[in-house]
Amino acid sequence: MVEMKIIKIKEALRHLEKVNEEIRYVNCAEGKGFSTGLIAFKPGKDSDPKRIRHRDKDVVCHVLRGSGRLRVNGRRIALKPGTICHIPKGTPHDFAAGKKGEMVLFYSMIKTR
């Protein structure tokens, strides 16, 4: 039997772990073929050309607070609270916060064939 989990965003944000100077995250829930969490991006000083690619996972992100952009397929897509994006597996992408402050996303990574 799978145990139900309730995540309070305000509480989860207190437990973000630092990945680097720009990114902090916390894993909220995971199961067979999926994981979810919160990820926060601080404004960066320089544009980073690196992109991430998930070979076997689709990514769905919901912008909870702040603003920024998603860079994918040569496009820059403006992000603000209430925006949801789906990034198919294998698609190189990256996120960046806007200049005015941190951007926080709720994400789900779903294993696909």
C-alpha cells in the first residue's frame, strides 16, 4: 500500500538544499517512474550556456513565485507565477530567474518510454 503524502510548500521551501550558487531544491515525493519537488533559481550574473537533458523523463513545471525564463529549442520563454510547462524527454533546456529575485518551480519528472 502506498502511503499518502501531504506537502506544505512554505515548509518545504525551508528545506531547500544548495546545488550551486544559483540553484536550491528539495525532493517532495517519488515513486515508481516519477519524482516531484521544488526548485529555486536565484538571479545569475552571467548567462550559462549549459542545458540539462533528461533522456527518459518528461518534465512538467509550475511556476509558483518569481519570474524568469525557460530556454528550449532556441527559444526563450518568459515565465511567471501560474505558468505550467511540459518539456518532453530528451529536450535540452535550462531555467533562469529574472533580475528581480528568486524564481520557484514545482516540478514533476515522469519516466517515459
